[in-house]
Amino acid sequence: MDTSSPAAITDAHGSAIGARAAEQAHIVFVDDEAMVLSGLRRSLSRLRRDWTTEFLEFPEQALTSIRERAEAGRPVDVVVSDFRMPGMDGLELLESIQRCSPSTARVILSGQADADVLLSSMRPSHMFVSKPCDTDALVRVLDRLLRVRALVEDEDLRARLGGASALPKAPEIYLALQRLSRDPAASAADVVAVIEQDVALTAELLKLTNSAFFGLNQPVTSPERAVGLLGLDLVQGLAASGALFSPVDADASIDVARVRQVALRSTSIVRQIARAGDWERDETSDAALAAMLHDIGHLALATGPARAGGGATPEAAPAPACSVARASALLLATWGFSAGVVDLLLDCDLDGDLAEGSGRGAGMAGRTGPQMRSRSAAALQFARAYVTDVAATTTGSGDSAQAGAPDVPQEWWAVAAAVHDASTDAAR
């Protein structure tokens, strides 16, 4: 599967896209420089059959248009806004759009080479693109985002995912990071060791590091590399100030501790399988990160507004027609995560829907075989199934699960059992 091309999603998952994909995507570009808008209009004219575009100089005008479409039930798909504008700036505009049209993907386009600009825009924006930007690169980013969005047809679900600004964190891990942020003797290794123990901290750090602001040629897929690139002082400052790693409570629909446990054990199993199979570094990194962030969409939903009809738990409300993996893929694509990670989650789109709750699957049976498009996806699905189906049993033997998944390589079972035993011993 060619994960470098946006079309890969259509090829692999086109049957699931549904009627929404047949509609033209609606994208709004906002910039106070008429020449910039004129250049974008010329460059994007070739896409008029696929996209409906608006090019607006005034943010107030853009907000009115976007609000009216949201109220009419036809929300704008993406807004791309300059940061520095007279009157209402890009930050204010995106904050307003987040409130009135949360399902709209929000992209900041800025030529200000200032870390403060990036940090201040991280909350209301989903993605940061440096200006001037290569138009073809921007088209690829937007095209990929739109294709993944088309896989999630539930507009309420899109709004709840798009409206989330921060993710719930394990309280003890967050407090440990706060202590390290104020400790002059703390090392980068100390900070990394804490961040990589929490799903939300990992996601928020990598969202920042993978921003186009840093101009990196390769995606960053590990907290260790992210801290190395950003520098210990900056990461400690972000943690101490709450500029990025801010606390947020989850509602009663999710067990954050359970999400963390499943993520950590699944990631360990995937890494050990990759090591035993002598996988390439990039394949290993993508698979491990996909395992860690598989439930990130569920965490985001736990912080957003309640479902229509109310109810504090997933069982109390109608279930969105979307799996955990697909919701997570949409969120990570919106945040600009690598194609490899997003496509892996889509390849694993065999879980139960979000109403089942994080960490609950349909059992091992039916999760392997020809449905899997790569060994990475197979390993990820196996690892999650093992953790949820086997580790929860009293014996942890895996006999019943193994009977339901005969195609899994025998050595994977030994790897999973070893990780489970080590995790169980460490928890005692």
C-alpha cells in the first residue's frame, strides 16, 4: 500500500466513503493580502471540479459565511487562515470558528517565524502551515485530510472531535511532568520517560513537533526525538506554563487509566514483534505510534460536548456509526500526523464502534487473515486484541484467543505473553 499518496486512502477504503464524499468539499481561504489570495485562486483553479473555494480578505466576512453555513447544516469542511491580520487576527477567527462550527478543520497559514505564534495557535488550530508554502504540498495535505474526513459521515461526531482542544491525561503522570518541569536537575531522558507513559501527552507533543513550523523533512514519531528537536528547556517551559500540556478532565464515558494500560501494553507488544521480525525503523515507529494513539479519538470525544440526547456514558446515547480506529485516524489526519500512522489505523478499522467503550473489541476471531493489508496492521490488531481479550482473563494463557486467530504467527504469542507477564509483575 502506497501510504505516501493521498489516493491510497481512496483505493484501500473507498467502499466506506459513502455519499458525503460525492459532494464537493467547501474550503475557505482567509488572508488580508489580496495578492496572496489571487495566487491561491490561480493555483487551485484546476481543482474546481473537486473543491468549492472561497477567498476572503476580511476575517469578519469569513466568520459570517462559516457561521451561516453551520447554522444551515452545511458546515465548511476546512478553513485556511493567515495569522497576522488587522482587526480580528487568525487566532481570534479560529477560536470563533471552533465555537460556531467545530467540525470545520482549522489550518493556520503564517509567515511569522516566531515560536510564540505557533504556541498561541496550537489550541484553536488543528494544523500549522508555514508561509510561503508550496501549493502542491498544501493541496496534498488538504486532499488527504478531506479523504479521511469522508470516512466519518456522522457530522455530530466530526464536531465533537473537531471541538476538542486538549485531551485528558492520567493525573499522576501529569503531576510527575509538572514536577520535572520545575526541576533544574531533570534530564531530557527523565522528561521523555514520563511523556511516553501517557497517550495524551505523547499526542500533544508530536502534534507540536510535526507542525510545518519546524520544516522537518521526516515525521517525528517518538517523544524522545521530539524532545531532542525542541530542546529540554522549551518542553519544560511548555509543561510549567500549561501552554501545551494543560490538564483536562474526562467525562464518565471513558476510563483514562484503562486507555493508558491498553496503549502501553499494545505498544510494547508491537515493538517486540517488530524487533523479533527485524522490521525497518520507519515501519516499527509507525506501528508503535499507531498502537499508542489508537484510542486518541475516544479521548477527544470524552472532553467534547455531550451527545445529542444527553447521557454521561456511551451506553446512554445513540452510537455513532464509526469505529474507535477511524475516529482516531480522522483526528490524527486533522493534526497533520504522518500518512503511515493514519493509514495503519484505517487498516485496523475492524473494532467495535465507539459506543462499545475503549478497550473493548469483538474478540480475536475474524481480526486476522486477508482483511489485513500489512504485517504492521496485523501486529497492531493482534496486540490490542491480546491485551483486551487475554490479559483480562485470570490465567492469561491465551488458549481461547489463539483458537480464534489461527493465522497469527506462533512467535507473536510468545512475545505477547512475555510482555503481559512483565507488565503484570511490574504492577504488583
